[in-house]
Amino acid sequence: MTDPSPYALTLSHKVLRFLAVLNFLAGAAVLSLLVASILDRDLIMRALGVETMAGSEHLKLGMQMIAALGVCAVMIAHLVLTRLKAIVETVSDGDPFVLINAERLKTIAWSVLALEILHLIIGAIVAAVSTETQPLDIDWEFSATRWVAVLLCFVLARVFEQGARMRDDLVGIV
């Protein structure tokens, strides 16, 4: 059976490489902002539109905490992107049902779970530091869809593991 879309894997590989570069650039920007806010918090906060007033220290600290979590999220996203790229490469080679891909999918699942936990922590920080006079609006919202994606990743990891074991058994029989 021929692949109806022979360029899909090539495109996927290129998109994943592009996303990895974009992730790196975003991480560098967030890290730079975090470092700058540590060196001269008031200057950076004014540039971001945060007024210095009574009680704004909690807001500034909260924003720094969110930036630090953002740097962590970039590292976790890097794990996801590199593991997904490796899976795409095994599909290109014609042998996706190998145990290493099951492990890669487990890593992706745990990473996406970690990202969702970070997302919840960020929501809690926003709720804790926002005030009526200085709200921190990052357009945060809960999404059940992302939690379903976490479950899907764990299920796919198990499917790949079973598929690899069944393929290995079949190869041993033939």
C-alpha cells in the first residue's frame, strides 16, 4: 500500500524543527526578561505597564515566578518536540512500532502532564497576585481538552508498547 501523502512526514519533520527553533527563541526571550527583571525589576515592570504602587511588589514577584515557570515550560516543550521528531524519524524509516517509541510517548505524556500542572500553578499565581487596581491578565483558562490529550498520550504509549511486543513476537514466529 502506497502512502497517499508521501510528503507528510517530510513536512512534519520540518515543522517540528521549526517549532524547536521557535521554542528556543521564546525561551531565550522569557529568560532574558526574567534576568532583566531580577537586575532591574522596576524598569522592566514599567516597560510592561505595571505601575509602582502600594501592593505592587506581590504582582511583580508573581510575574517573575510566571517567567521562571515559562523557562521550565520551554525545557519541557523541548522534550516533547525532540521525542516527537524521533518518532517521526522511525515512521520515515518504516518501523514505528518499536519499544523506544513507546518510551518516547511515555516521556511526551509525562511532559504534557507537567505542562498542565505548570499551567494550573500559573493560574493560581495569577489569582493570588491580581488585585482590582492591578489585575494580571494573561488570558488564563482551564481546558479539559488538554487533560484529555494527556490521557491520550499515555494510552498511545501503551498501544505502541503492545504493538512493538506483538511485532517482536510475530518476527520470532516467522
